[in-house]
Amino acid sequence: QRPNTNRPSLGIPPELTARESGPFDPPELISRVAGRGPVHRLTLADGEPMWLITGHDEARAALADPRLSSDRFRSERVVAKLPERFRDRAADPRRRAGNFVTLDPPAHTRYRKLLTGQFTVRRMRQLAPRVEGVVTERIDAMVAAGPTADLVTAFALPVPSLVICELLGVDDADRHEFQERSAKLVRLDTPLDEVARVADGLRAFMVDLVRRKRAEPTDDVLSGLIGADPSLTDDELVGIANLLLVAGHETTANMLALGTFALLERPDQLARLRADPALVDGAVEELLRHLSIIHLGVLRLTLEEVGVAGEVIPPDSDVLISVIAPNRDPRRFDRPDELDVTRPRGPHLAFGHGVHQCLGQQLARVELAVGFTELLRRLPDLRLAVPAEQVPLRCDMIVYGVHSLPVAWG
Ligand code: HEM
């Protein structure tokens, strides 16, 4: 029996997340309906209808379709359904400022252009040795305290958090506080009212950071944004910084931990990667495809009637565009359910597609490649310290993965 990791307050329908077939395979319902066709009308437990797109080509087309909005506040129906306390907080324009993943063009386009100007090849090259530094530091600490650890708290959570500190230009002295606050936000055992308090604390931290960057710019994304567009307000900059943290922390952390778990459970694949570390870039793509940690997919709202594979989706409908089913679509991938670190690179949707395609994907790839390479190189004989069935899974969280991963080595 797996530990109960339910956090019902998130309101995610359990039928969309149950993993009866194993920790690395899609939720049951997704696999079942994906076999029947590329698009489906579901009725959720609360009686509400929802459309689910599972076909690869259909998902790709939907992600590029401007009739499918990322801004759920455009629907009065959606807003009316939000609990009142949450509605005021979520609709507050000061809190929404800069959170461009929830905006449609043209408002989205302005922020995206500004950010693309900061996520340059030069900055990514500059960050690579810092990622190596952060990874080495964390493994040194694990080795000093070893030969066992929880890979999530010792490695997977701190690595991306420290990399985001590099990106935002957080001073060394403030990194511990930043990391503690961001780790609390993604932990399951943080009570919900404390989550709100921690989020407010993090916001205050970001406001302070933005003001400091205005007064004394350094070579980081926030200072770069201020230089590129002095009309950006403090609220917008704080929103952007928060989005980078939210989008880049939990995702990368879960890929590091779940990816390690998957490799440990597939000794043949692990042996191939150990034997030829040059396979790591392909292994990262394959793990992204195979694990598809944004396991529910991405939610969109139809602004008008949309036809998908012969089905007519009415205006003002919720459409869930799956990532995991398209990434296992047999029309697109041979032996889709197999993890094969030597698989030729294919067009997976783990980073989305269209105007919202992941802004941080190059950085994530560097973090994952360096992270897996160094874990395998520095920790010989890395293995699970508990039976695989006891690893607690993040089934009902937006980002799938593991809550902890007890490992041993040496
Ligand atoms: C967007 C996945 C890492 C920043 C997205 C989207 C996906 C995704 C699926 C599209 C969302 C949508 O269409 O609604 C991932 C995965 C990651 C990862 C699987 C790790 C393995 C990162 C990192 C950063 C980042 C490291 C930055 C530090 C963003 C931002 C967006 C985004 C800012 C919104 C882009 C936009 O709306 O234009 N990510 N991401 N992500 N991601 Fe990532």
C-alpha cells in the first residue's frame, strides 16, 4: 500500500491522476481513453463537462490555436466557480501582473519578447558552469553526510532553486532564505494557510529584490529587464520573478528525482548511460517524453467553437490538452511505452508547444544533463534505499513526481 499523498484541496479529479499501472506509466483513465481516439468529452465527478485531447497531432495543433485561450479569467463561468476568497486573490490585477503564462497575445507577446531577450545563448552559456558548481556543491554535501540521503531534499529541490537564484541575481547571503521559502511552497506537508503566508513572504522577498536591482543593476535577468524596458512596474517584475520560480523549480526538481527513480528501476538503461555518458542529452529528452511530469496536461478555454478530429467543442469550454498521451502516441513514437535512452530525438510535447512553449527549456536541459551525469559519476552503485513500492508518488499534484526518494550508495 502506497502512503496516502492526497491533498484534496487542489480539487484535481482523482480519476485523472490514479497510477494503478505503475509509477512511470500514464494515469489509467488517460491510457484507456487515448486508445479510443484523439479527442474526448469527459464528465468530471462534479458533473461538469471537460474536453480532453490525447492525440499527438491534435494536441500540437490545439497548442498553436489562438481560439484556445490561456486566460481563464476571460470566462465568467470559470470566475464564478472560484471560491470567493481565492477569486479576490487570484483576480487582483497587482498579483496577476507579469504572470504571462496566463495571458493571450498581444499582452503575452510583449512579455515573451522581453524575456526571450534575457534568455540568450550568452546567458545560458554563462549559467552552465554555475549549474555545474551548484550540482557539485550539493553532491559534496550528500557525500559528506552519506552514504544515504533523500534525493528530493538533498539534491532535486535545492539544485533548481539555486539555479533560479543565479538567474535572478539573488545574493549569496539571501539564498538560504529564498530556498527555504520556495521549498516550503512545493512541500505537501505545508498546511494550506501556511502556503498563503509563505507565498506572501516570498512576494515581499521579490519586491525587495526588484527594488535593489533597480537601484544597483547587476548581470542578471531582472536587471536586464529593467534596462530593456524601464516602464515595467515593480508588480510586473515581481510577477515575472515569481513565474520563473514557480515554472522552473518544481518542474526541474521532479524531473531530477523521478528521472533518477526511473533509471534506477531500469538497470539496462542505467547501465547504457553509465557505459557511455555521451548519451546523456538523448537520455534527458527520452526521460522528458517518457515521464511527462505535467501529467494532467495544460488547460485551455475555447473562445469560439473549435473542431478537433471531427468533434465540435463549443465556445467557453474547458479543454485539457494532454502532454503524456501525445508523448506516448503510437502514431508518433515506436514502442511508445518503452524507456529507451538511445531513442532518436523526436518531437515530444514535454515543454508544450506554440506561443507558451517553455521559456526555460534550454536551462532545464542543462540542469538535467549535468544533474544525471554527476549523480551517476560521483555516487557509484547509487540505489534505492527502500522498496520501489514505498516511494511516495505525487499523483494528485499538478507536477507529477515523487515526494521523497531515499537512496544509498557506496
Ligand atoms: C512554460 C514544462 C522548466 C519557465 C512551460 C510549459 C510547459 C513547461 C509544458 C507550457 C505551459 C502552457 O502551455 O500553458 C517545463 C518542464 C520543465 C520546465 C517539464 C523542467 C523539466 C522550466 C524552467 C524555467 C521555465 C527551468 C525557467 C527558469 C517557463 C515559463 C513558461 C513555461 C516562464 C511560460 C512561457 C509562456 O507562457 O510564454 N514549461 N518547464 N520552465 N516554462 Fe517551463
